[in-house]
Amino acid sequence: AAETKEIAEEALGLIEVEYEPLPVLLDPVEAMKPGAYQIRHDGAEHGVDRSEAAIHTGGVGLEAEQEATLPNVASQVHFTRGDVVQGFAEADYIVEGTFRVGTVHQGYLEPHAAIAHWDAAGNVTVWATTQGQFFMRDMLARLLRMPIAKIRVIGTEIGGGFGGKFGLILALTVLLARKARRPVKLVLSRSEELIAGTPAPYTVVELKLGCTKDGRLTAMQGRVIMDTGAFPGAPMTIATILLAGSYRIPNLDLYGYEVLTNKASVGAYRAPGAPEVAFAVEALVDELAKKCGMDPIRFRLLNAVEEGDKWPNGQVLPPIGLKECLQRLLEHPDWTAPLGPNEGKGVAVGAWPGGAGGASAVVRANPDGTFTVLTGAVNLTGTTTAFAQIAAEELGVPIERIQVVQGDTSEAPVSPASGGSQITYTMGHAVSLAAREVRQQLLAQAARALEVAVEDLEVENGVVRVKGVPSRRISYAKLADQAAATVGPIVGHGSHKPPRSAPGYAACLARVRVDPETGQVKVLKLVGVQDVGRAINPLAVEGQIQGGTVQGMGMALLEEIVYGPDGRVLNPSLLDYRMATCADVPTVEAQIVEVPSPTGPYGARIVGEPSIVPPGAAIANAIADATGVRLTEFPATPERVFWALRRAGAAG
């Protein structure tokens, strides 16, 4: 710690460190081979805290993780169903391939930032750009071995997170402040973000898929290998499950491996692990549809999962809208519109389980007829507006009378982290319950004032009146004022834990043009369709679908953290780490499908993450349609496309 950044950098230059060079392992496939150099010897690869992973997935599949038996494997899973040997024997067509997806940064505009301050009583306050202030409070308590009550985390406005803004620098900031006995502020530079952040892991998917002549899938065999860097934390388990998350496949044999390498650690990025496996699955599904002579969308409709089907881990699917999403694309004019020279179209689908954390909220009636909603949820995706809409609906008042306040860990009710697309799904119920309790208290107060039964009352625009006698009325404002002077302030509390997650499905249609001379891929249009259960705030939902679709495009065509032979990042700047700009983004059409979730508020289900899953796979399928060449590595840079076309030309 230092007074200025310049002094700190000068001090760093005075530190001399001697390193003993060790063997470097950067390829997870090589690192897990028998006899490979053991990267860690301290046991840190075992006994891993998976609490952050549980935020994003609702804990789906984590119980299936097994003790590793191969070198440098931090964890592994194995899911089976039926008889995969018999399933392939019944198949008329079998396709297989190996697919690779590069390391991708979350791309948030604001870097990690935190301030820590210790007071004389040994309490610490942390201001941080975090997606989960209660999650971070509890983590700091474990790391520092301190009582939770002595730690206060204040989640500030956050300039993007996408799964990457949890606990990277908070503990370090707190320890520096304690050591310096001064408040300490830590802000990462852009290059530090790209070098030491927690990006999505480099992933290898080896997959084999079979079907009958009439297009019914019979068997899937595969393995997911995720590069977790120096420490465990890759979303390998959910990725392995999602290999068979979108299609009904009777026979499965699926392995997943989380492999240590000599790179920085990885973490979650919007639907962590799902776009990577969708790339592989959707490519082979397209190949099988071609062999069967079937329309790719109709092939998917034939095999798509629906309510009552099971994921590989045994999770039974609630009502979902995958088929409705596909049907929407089948009817879209861009699916049948003629293609120009070197143009192609592709389609893909994807899923995400979503989180299901416990949530609580407080609603307070104010003497002027307004209401305050207090939560501890970080506002990342317009959830504040959704909370206001839910409270207004329950109370029967205009949304303008609702104020939503984000409190910190010392004053707000406990709220889940903003990850796993769970905030509206979980917090929405808590807000609804709290507002409903306030309404009941107000109606009870009105019944006493108007000398009628509660059942004889109705509410309109913040005014309680007797049914059939509209002249007998009393306003919420007057009721709240009377209650404060007689029975006490009117406050409602809501706590809720969903019985299960509400998986979301999305589909994407891509149209592209490929320059055969340069390998340049131009995306002409993207159509994203997603089942959101119930769109509480349709404008925000459309924005989420569009944003996820563009990020999926970036993963497919542009973004990759490149490592040198010694494990150092070679492109630690936005000049070299290529993210999509306005010049790259085509028309992105967002369409909403509503198949209500029985466990979500007003039928809502997860929204934020499914949209990123299928775009990359749809673009890859469109490139194959335009060129006849199947790409197996993301990002599909012009160089990779160019050489793939040349190799295909030389081969035939």
C-alpha cells in the first residue's frame, strides 16, 4: 500500500525476487495424461469451496463431483443413462468431433475496485463493485476468521459483472488496510483485469452423437475438459450436464474433467460452460440433420426436451418453452429468405438452469402514500424496476409511488448474489410477499376505520373503498399515518426459497457472409428467441436477450486471451483483446416467448443468461452452410477460417 499509484509502482521496482523455473503445462489435455508433471503438491486442488458455483447453477450437479484419479484433475464427474453401446448400434448415422473454445474475459467496462476501512473497534467496512455483497461478507468472515457482525460490505453501483465480479480483490484490500492501518483503495488496470481476472476457461469438448434414419437421437458419448488454471473453479459440472440439456437422448455416457494448468484461475462468465458445449452439440446436431435430409429446425423439434424429461443428473424439467422458441424461428421469414453469394444461415439452441437462492425483502408504508422496498440485491439488470412493478401490482398503486432502495449488509435483509439469473426469480417472490403483508395490514386498518369486514373492501390507485359504496373510502396515506400513531408503522417482511430452479431455454438464428479470399465472417443478422416465463419488464428483457446475443457473437468470432509458451498473457489490452464494437454488431432481433414457470413470481423464470448460449453455435452452423466447411475452434478468426477453407480445398 502507498499514498499514490506512482509510489507503489516505484516500490515494486525495488523488490527483488528469485524464481526457480518449473515445467510449464498450458494444455489441459496434456496435463491430465498419465505421467504428466504434477502442478500442485499442496492439496489445494481438493476440498474446494463451490459456493460461488452454486450461485450460478442453483447447485445443479455439484453433488455428482467425484474425487479425481488422473494427474492435475481437480474434480471430475460421470453421468450415464441407458446403454450407450446399444444406442450407437441402433443408430443409422453417427457423427463425432473435437471442439475447442478459447479463454474469454467477461468484458465488463468498469474494472474491479474496492475500498476497505478498519475502525478502532476492529470492525471493517468494504465498499466494492461486487455482484453479491452478502456472499462476500460471509466469504470474508471465513477467510479472516471474524464474526459476520463485524464485517460490513457496501455494494456500490456496478459497471458490469457477467459473473466475474465477486471476490477477486476484496480480501486483499481488507488485509492491506489492516496492515497499513489506513483505508486502502484498490482498482485494477485493464491489463491487470486481462492478466489476473477470472475469465471463462479454455474448453475442449470431445463428442459423439448418433441417430436413426427418421432423425431420432439414440446415443451421446463425450467428455468436457476445462482448463481451470492454477486453482479449481471452472464450471465443468454444469457444462457436462448441459451436453444433453436440450435434447431427449436415451443413452448417455458423459465425462467432465476440471484440469489444473500453469495459467491464472478462471471463473464464471454469463451461463458459464453452456456456450462452449452448445458449440459442439449444435454442430453435430446439424450434421445429423443433413445426413437425414431434414430441416435443421424440424430435426431439433423432433428431439427437443419438454416438461417431464430429465437432464443427465436426474433433474426433472418443469414446464419449459424450448419447442415454442424453435417454432418461432421456423416461422421467421429470415429462415426461408433466399441467400446471397457466400451467405449461409444457421440455427442453434441452448439452456441454463439458473440459481435458486434464498431471498428476503422489506416493504414499508409511508405516511404520504408512497412505499419503500428495501433489498440487499445488487441492481445489475434492471431488477429494481421489476421489484417496483411487483410491489405496485400487489399494493394496487401506480409504480411512481414505489421507491426501491438497495441497502448494504448491515441494514438490508439478506439477498442472494446477482448471479445465475436468479434475482427476479427469487427476490421477486420475497418482494411480493412483503408487499402482500403490507396490503393486508392496510386493509385491516381500513376495515377498522370504515367498520366493515376486510372481504368487503377493494383497492384502486392507492385508495381503499367499500365494495358497492364508492363514497366510503380512505387513502393508503391516511391509513399509514393512523397506524403509525396507533398500532405502529406498517412494515411487511417477505422471505422465500424457491423449491427448485426454473431453467431457461433460448434459440438463435444467424445469417452470415464469408469472404472466401480472406476468411472474414460478416454477421448479417441475429434473431434471439427466449422463453422468459413471464416478461415482467419486457423492455429490459429484450435488452438482456440482445446483450447476451452480442456477447455470444463475440465469443464465436473475436474474443480470446492468448497465452505465450511460458503462460504469460500476450494480449493484455483492449487493443489486442478484440471485443465487439458498434461496427461489428448487426441487426439483433429479440423475441420473447412466455411459458409460465409454476415457481416464479407471476410466472417469471430466469432471463439474463440463456441468450448467450446459442448465438456462437448458430454462427458456426451458418459458416458451415455458407462454405461447406465445419469449423471446430472458437474464436473463428479470419485466419482460422481462411486456413480451414484452404485445407478443405486441398483435400478435395
